[in-house]
Amino acid sequence: MIKRIVKLTFREEEVAAFLQIFETSKEAIRSFPGCEHLELWQSRQNPNVFFTYSLWVGEEALDIYRQSPLFQNTWRQTKALFADKPEAWSLDQISQ
């Protein structure tokens, strides 16, 4: 399994737009082949900062998702709202 955490920082006026994008796309992402889990956390210190936490069956599944129209469309909409460059961490494969 691949654990992935992505930090997303949005312009204050764009937080509601991001939450709408996430709400409309989360079930499709969660049901994408290879995605085992997806959730969103909002920072307590900065309401413009969010973290996505996802589990993928492997790097290949994550790569297939990144090349999919679902990701491309969601990414295109989301990146227009950023206040800062996203930060991503993928942990090594973990045993089940």
C-alpha cells in the first residue's frame, strides 16, 4: 500500500470553491481502481490549508489515476485556486 499525504494551500476567497470541487469528485476518486481510502482534513491553525490523505494499492495504481481524465479535470480546476505550491509525501509501501 502507498500512503499519500498532500498539503494544499488555497487563497482565502477560493476555499469554498475548493470544497465544492472536492465534494463533487470525492466519490469518483474513492471508487477509482486502486484507491483504498481518501479523506480531507482542514488545518486548525490555518483555515486555508487542507491535507488529503489517501491509500493506494501501489504506485502503478496511483500513476494510472494521475493519467486519468478524472485527475486531469480535478487538478485543472483545483490548481487555479492555490495560494502556494502543493506539497506531497508518499510513504514507502506498508505491509497489511
